[in-house]
Amino acid sequence: MKRSLLFSVALLCGLFLLSGWGFLVHRTVNQLAVYQLPKDLRQFFYANKEYIVRNSVRPDERRNSDKTEAPKHFIDAEPYGDSSLWKMPYHWEAAVAKYTKDSLEKYGYVPYVVMNMKVKLTNAMRAGNKDSILFYAADLGHYIADAHVPLHTTENYDGQLSNQRGLHSLWESTVPELELTNYNLYQRHRARYLKNPEESIWNACRGGFQLLDGVLNLEKEVSKNFTDSTKYRYQMRNGRQSRSYTSAFARAYGKALGTTVNDRLLASARLISDFWYTCWVDAGKPKLNANAPALKTAERKKELRSEVKAFKQNELLKQDLLMARKQQGGREE
């Protein structure tokens, strides 16, 4: 979700309908990123995989109690000017000097949050503080994933400005919930060192923004084949009528999108692994496996090899190894 008001509505309804990427995908990309790390680092993250996956959604949950949290998840390109995502300063201090802190907090600043989290994770790794490493790694993964979502780069974040309200949840939550079993969750990627991490996270936002017209226009195109009664379902919640897209429409929209959502999911996991690895290298490649004694047993090492093999064969779902499917506390219905 992008705005605290929408988050409050979602809570009242008992659903996280507009959480960034949805709980399912946030948990999925953090798990996929673990398998893409080099051996030494992967062992530490795998030993703590449950924490990394479960807490990938913590920043969304935090919004209800922290009023400063909401703008950390997005960046509205339009208020910052034409082609702003290609022109904005890479560093926070320069951005504040150019736009003011108030403007950044109003229109969002997710790329700067990612870089701040990178510094914190690097310092935690350097200090060898396991709790801090896991805390910042999980949060960093969340913000990186949010930066890949097209509707996190625009003022029209829920289609509310184009008479397409509800599009946010449709694209990043409902479609992947329905289509995940058809997705490819494997990619031939080994975490690489980011010489310019600022450029990498801004490219993620730019890539999402470039997909925005397709996200909006395809919804309109698919709508031509649906009536109001087949496109939407209406429910009474807390004395008010709410509207959401039907599963039939969501499937048709997902088909029209092709591999777009799957591609952004994979890109998110790829960049998360790159950032984790870059933090580790910048910290001096500390030996973290002393904090992962659970992997010293032959049984646990065999388990890791088996999961990596399932990942490479795109069989995490088939073998019931995708933790997001087992942690559905915030699952969209």
C-alpha cells in the first residue's frame, strides 16, 4: 500500500488489499534472493530463512503505528518534474536541498530509503550483530521490491485518477495470487557486486515507471470484454459497500499483462540478492556462519542442497517449499 489512509481502510476491512506487492510476493522474493547468494553468505541467510521471509512484510505492518513509514515505499514521479526519475539527485542531502524534506515526505522517497538501509545493513555485518543483520536485511528486501512496482512510481497509485480505483491491489496482489503457480520462480543469477548501487535502485524505479502506461491501458482494454457485474464484485463491510475486481477479470488482466508481473518479481529477487551481497563485501566479507550453527549438521546441509536444486528446477511450489504459501497471515482473498 502506498498511503496511510488506504492502509487504515484495509485494516478496518481485515484485509491487506493494497500492501506493497502483497504479502505473498514480498515473502517469495526474499526467499528466492537467498538461493542466489554465494555459498558462504547463502548458508547464513538460509539458516535464518524463516526470519528473512516472515519479516519481509514488517515495513507494511509498521505503517499503522509509524506515521513516517508510508512515503518510504514509493516515489511519485510527476510532482518532481518531467523525466524526474532520470534527473533527481542520487544522494539524500542533495535531494533535500533541491526539493525540501517536506516534498520528499509527501511524494515519496523509496530509492533514498534503500540506500539508507544499505548503510545500516553494511554496518551491522561489519559489527557481526546477527539481530541487526537480519532486521535490516528483511527491511531492505521489502523496500527494494516495492521500488519495482509500477504503481509505486505515480500519483495515480490506485488508478483513482483514471477511474480505475482498485488497480493497485489487482496488479501486485490479486494477479500474482491467482497466477503464481504458472510463474517461473527460477532465474540464472548469482548475486553480483554493485559498483553503483544508487544507479541500480533508481533503474528499478525507472523500469517500473516505464511499464505504467501498459498497466493502466491494459486494464481499460480488458474491461471492454466485461460488464460491470462481471468485472466487479460488491460487498458490505462495516456498513459500507466495497468494490473489488472479480477473479475472472483478474485472470483476464493477468493474461493480457503476459510475463510483466513475473518479470518484476524476478527482478526484485535479483536486486535484493545483489544488495545483500554488496553490503557483505563492503563490510569486509565477515564470517557470518558462526552465527548459523544449524547448518553445521549434515542433515541441514543436505536440506539446503535439496532446496537449491528445487529452485533451479522451478519446483519450489511443486515440492511445497515456498514459505509464502505456508505463511498466509496477510493473504489476499
